[in-house]
Amino acid sequence: MKHSSISATPSTHLPNSDNTQFNAIVQMISNLSDNFNSVASRLESRMSEIEGNVEKRLTVKFDKVIHDKVKSEVGKLKDQISSEVNELKEKVVSLGKSYAEVAASSGKVINSELKDQHQLSVIVKNLPFDKREENDNSILKNKVSALFKNGLKLADINVAKLVRKTSRSDDKPGIVVITFATMEHKKGVLKAKRVLKNSTKYSRVYIENNLPLQQRINNNNNRTLLKALGRDNDFMIKSGRVVRKQSDDTSVHNLPQVNGQRANNYPRSRTDRNRHNDRDQHRDYSDGRQSYEGNSRRGRGRWY
């Protein structure tokens, strides 16, 4: 705000006394004008200062209001997102439990089906392979039907499923897995399979029970162990157990034990036992005596 200064020029036509008073009045007016100008300047400066302070205060206040508003909205948004995330987590956990239950149930069903298939199926080895089987499964069905009728002398055997496995060797045909409709049909086939050894056409065909994979692995391991020990001619694997090939079917689990341990050096076959008895028929003792240990009861325990 600007103000013009007030000035007065004294007239030369006034008397001396009046002139003096007039000069005093003019001086007072001049001083008043200077004071007014000074007040106006300070007022203008103060107003500018007030305007600056008000602007600063309003800016700070507006910034705080905006910050608080943004903070409040961000907080609400965080709470909403957190709630939605928790709901998603609960849904994921629920879906995981449902999947686990379904998977477990499916696994039980599959295991049950596999178990039923093993219980109702047999394996046929050395059944001749016809290349036409690759495109026509009826060829294999006719072969199995002929095996039952002509080889086993069985009629009306109901087969539910028939599969030829790929052979691991070019010299032998792949095994045939036969799944029966009923357990009675399977038992009938297994009971009649012995007659195949007297058949001219099927003497080299073998029918075996279809065992689970783990049991087949255990049986193969036992056969390998018997072969490594040189006992494969004296023992065989039967129903998952190692048994003698002799008619007594004495298991290796029934061998004599010494001090709670199995006597591994005990003769396992009848021939080995005879040789053992002949070799140890006379045993020398430290006092020079001999004992008779033959098979005859009459001389057993006699000293001479």
C-alpha cells in the first residue's frame, strides 16, 4: 500500500505572526504525513508477514489433514487386504485338506483294486507269442481259451482281463497276466496246472500265482541268495518261504540251533547229512578214546 506525502508551501503575503502560526501548522501537517507514511509502511509489512504466516500455517494444516486422511485410507485398505488374504489362506488350507482326503481315498481305492487284481489273477509263462497279437487281442484270447480247454481240461473259465507283457528277452515270449472273474475259477486253474507237464503241447508252459511286486522282489532275492550259496538245487521258494525240495518240505527256518543261533554248518540236504555222518562216524577225544556216531542206534554212545 502506497501513500503520497502531503506538503504545503507558505504564502509570502501573510503577516509575520500569522506566518509563524501557518509555518507551525505546515510543520505539524508535514510531521503527521511522515508519521502516516511510516505507519502505512509498517502496516503493509505486517500484513505481508501475516499473509506469509497464514499461508504457511494453512499449508502445514492442509498437509497434516491430507496425511491423516491418506493414512486412514491406507489403513482401511491394509485391513481389507489382510482380511481377504486370510480368507484365501483358509480356502487354500481347506482345499489342501480336501485334496489330501480325495487323494488318500483314491489311493485306497487304487490299492484295493490292485489287491483284488492280484488276488484274482495268474501269470502264464512260455505261452508262444504270435505277432498278430499286437493288433488283434482275440488271437491271445483264443490261445488262452485253448490252454484251458485242451491243456487243463477246463471249460467255462470266465476271464475278466487278459494282458501280454513285453518280453525282456528275444528268446522267450512275454508273460501273460490273466485276471479271472471269480476266485473259484482261479483256484480251479491253479489246481489243474500240474497236468500241463504231461501235455505234449503245453509241457513248457507254466502257470503261477500273480504275486505283488514286493513279494516278487523278495522271492527273487531269496533265489539269488540260494544260488550264491549253492543251495538252489536243494531248496525252492514256495509261498514266499524257503523250503526243501524233498518231500519232507522242511524249511530252513526249522534247522537246528546252537546257543540260540542257527547252525549254518549243519548239513541241509539228505546227501550232505549222510556224508557228514560217514566222515564223523569215529571221533577222537583228548583222552584217546573214540565214540561211535553212526546212524545205528545199537552203537550210539558206546565207548571202546
